[in-house]
Amino acid sequence: MKADIEIARSIRMKEISEVAAEAGIPAGAIEQYGHYMAKIPVELTDPEKIRKSRLILVTAITATKAGIGKTTASIGLALGLNRIGKKAIVALREPSLGPCFGMKGGAAGGGYAQVLPMEKINLHFTGDFHAVTSTHNMIAALLDNYLYQHQAEGFALKEIVWKRVLDVNDRSLRNIVTGLGPRTNGIPQESGFDITPASEIMAILCLSSDLEDLKRRIGNITLGWTFEGKPFTVNDLGVAGAMAALMADAIKPNLVQTTEGSAAIIHGGPFANIAHGCNSIIATREAMTFGDYVITEAGFGADLGAEKFFNIKCRKSGLRPDLTLLVTTLQGLKMHGDVPLEKIKEPDAEGVRKGFANLDIHIRNLRNFGQTVLVCFNKFASDTEEEIRMVEEHCREMGVGFSINDAYARGGAGAEDLAAKVVEIIENNPSGPVRFTYPDEAGIIEKISAVARNIYGAGSVSFSPACLKKISLLEKSGIPDYPVCIAKTQYSFSQDPKLYGAPSGFDFEIRDVVINTGAEMTVAIAGDIIRMPGLPKEPQALHIDIADGQIDGLS
């Protein structure tokens, strides 16, 4: 089969104005970025249409290095729904340059289930990531300047918590010292970089309801703490309006198209292992304004992205999925069934059977959120019919639906059965109201413990002394009890990336907490997870090239 980029290049795309018109988006309202991409005004959302639209969440079993194909499944379902006569729009996150040039490669789907133009989407796209990066770092520069200009007056902060960000995997920038050299270079101090998807500005972009809400949230960002234990915010700098101006275009969702010409809306790109892992509320609402069925995804496995989708995004937006798709593969099940990575393409019925334990926990968790679950089986060329039937039979025993997605190889035609089952379930047995893991009024420790025990299966939760001290400071400061966003490895329910399958009874260690008073969530950092990834020994950049104006190596 052709490479993803070859397939993408072989498809004749529609003008983006035509895509907009077919979706019902006024052509005069969009702001075009060339022929095939456009921005959509935030003001087009319609609450009445949103109430009538059907929202489908796509999540997955615990991630593996073999990949699960969640984005391909999301796009494939949209293709399948459109093929059976439904008006469907897929709403996705934007790719980060870090994984594109690092380990994972692109994030625009795969095979004949992609969003286009995939090269531009995977690279600079419409500049949203750059706007987030620039806004975040502008705040850092303005804070440093404020401290420098007011030091003669005796002003200083006891602790600065605002770091810098860059959309590049760069381990050398995790911890740095700024202000070295002559006095005019600023005040020497420790700092560091996170990757842009972990930026609080990115979280704010994805959780804001409009530009005014974004400005309010930016103003509330805590940059540091005074010696009196008070938070020092962007509002104290007096630059919230200026930062909102930098984000004025980035807050508008992006309109592109699928490999079969239907509308796709892509906006925001927080990772689910170090951030909340969902596309923007605005983009989801825009898609629901113009689509009768809207498919959105949450990053990595259901223990990460889906948990945050429900406990953070749904809690704050009022959105409620009518159905959740749980994506699985034979290769992923085998990895969770203790089959070595180099052998997961070989038949191994016992490995598949052992891997069901991971699948079952995700089904249980999603049901506890009030969700009706349909298992979406992503088909690979190496899969055997016998093992596929094993998965189908197990799903039947678990009382959940099962459907094969072959959109990677066959486009929308390979997802028609999946689409038909989605429609049938939504019409006859849709999900109920969302049941959250913890109440709003619970404290930070109680919320973290609830997720660790009830979602991950932890037997105990421990907090470092420094973490407990910070939690005490936060609680004494009068900061509200926000939802928690746990940063942990994507490869395991636990904090140990090598503990595959369905571990339970382990101690879950919280090393640090970061308060996001703008995004209105508390980030809890578990184990050794790092918010600035490094590059692998053989980064994907080694395989990317451009010749005769065409880019190769993106996948």
C-alpha cells in the first residue's frame, strides 16, 4: 500500500470555499489561508443546532509503541457516516512539531482516512501553535522586565512558576538559567522550557468559550508567588488585553477537508499525557453547529484523554457524548498481553486473550462515566480472522458493540458498518448524563486520589513533601478547587511506562502540582513524566525531506 503522504498527494482536493458551502458554513464568513485551509469565526456557533447534534467521542485502550490509530478511526467514522447519507464532521486536535520530527511522526490520520492538506496540517498549519508559543513567551519576557524595572523599589517574587515553551523536543532546555552577563541583561534566575502543547495558554485556548473568556483567563494566570503568599498574575502585569490580541486569530477554529472531501475542523493541540488532551470547546461547538454527527477524539488511552474529556471538558462546557468509541487493535492487545514488540504481528491467541484485561478496564471506566461503549477494531494487514473473531466474541460477552474499521485501506467504504452501528446505537441506546469521578467541592488530594484509585486502579496514592507543601499553599491562598489534570505516562495505567496490561494495587506517586488559574485546573505530575520531551536516537526528522517542492517522510 502507498505511504500516507503519497495517498494524500494523489487526492484532488476541493477549494475550501466549496467545502465550507457543502457544510453549510457561509463562504463569505471564512478567512482563507490559501486554497485549502480557512479560519471560521467563533460567532457562528448556534446553541439550538448544538443541542440537536450527536457527539461521538473516540478514545482507545492504553497506548503502545505499535500505535492504535485513534485519529484514523475518527476520520474513518466521519467518512463512513457521510457515505451512508449522514452529515458528519470530524473535530480534531492540531499536530505538534515535537512528535512530527521526533518519534511519532504526523498526526493527520493515515491511509485513505486522512485530513488534508496533511503536509501543512502537520507543519506550520495556520500558525496557531506559533501564536500560543509567542504569547506564552511574551508573558515570560514581560514578567522578567517587570522584575528588572521594579527591583530598585524592593519588589521581588518569592517563587516564579512561569516557564517558557517551545514546540520542539529539546531536553537541553528543560532547566536553564536566564539573565547571565551584564546587569542590563536582567536578573539571573533559574527557569526552563516545556513543550508548547503543555502551555497553559494552549489549555486556555482549548477551554475558552470566546475571545472575552480567553482574555479573562489569561489575566488570571498565576506567574509566581509573593513573599506574603499571594499569587502574582498577568492582570498584575496589566497585559491581558495585549496577550489576547496575540491570540485573536488563533482562537478561530481551522476548516480543512478529509480524503473524501467532507469538512473537518482542527483546533488546539494539548497532549493528553502532560495536559488535558482535547481539542477546543469552540471547535467542537462549531462542528456541532454544522454537523448532525460530530466525531471528536481525546488523546492517548481512555485513562488519560477520555478521563480529562469528561472530568474537565464536559464539566466546564456542558458537552455530553451520545456514544464513546473505544479503539483497539490486535497488536495493542498483544503488547498488553506480554507479547514482545517484535512479535506482535505474529498470531498469538493467548497474548490477545491476556490483553483483554486492559480493554475491560477501559470499558468499565467508560461505563462508569455513563457512556454506551462501542469497540472499534482497527484492522491491520497482518491480522488473522481467528483472532479478530476472538475480540468480537469477547466484546459480546462484555455486553458492548463491536465493529471493524478498515478505513485505512478502503476509506469511507471500509467504515460503513461502523457508521451504521453508531447510528443504530445512538438512536436506540445512547449514553446517559455524564457521571464525574469526583465532585467540584472536593479538595486537590481527594480529586487526585479519586482518579488514581477509580480510573487507574491504584492501591494507594503518595505525595512528595514538596508537593504537600505546595497543595497547602494553594488551599490557603483561596484559589478555587479546580478539576485535576494528571500528567503521567501514556503507556500504562500506573506511573511506570513498562507496566503494561491491567496493573492494580500499585502506589501512585505525585511528585509536583502546577496550578493553572487561567485554565482553571490543577496539573498533578506523577512519577518521572517530563513536560519537555527529548528526541529519540533516530528522530523522524532523519526521514523528512523536500525535493522539487514536495515534502516526503511525513506519516
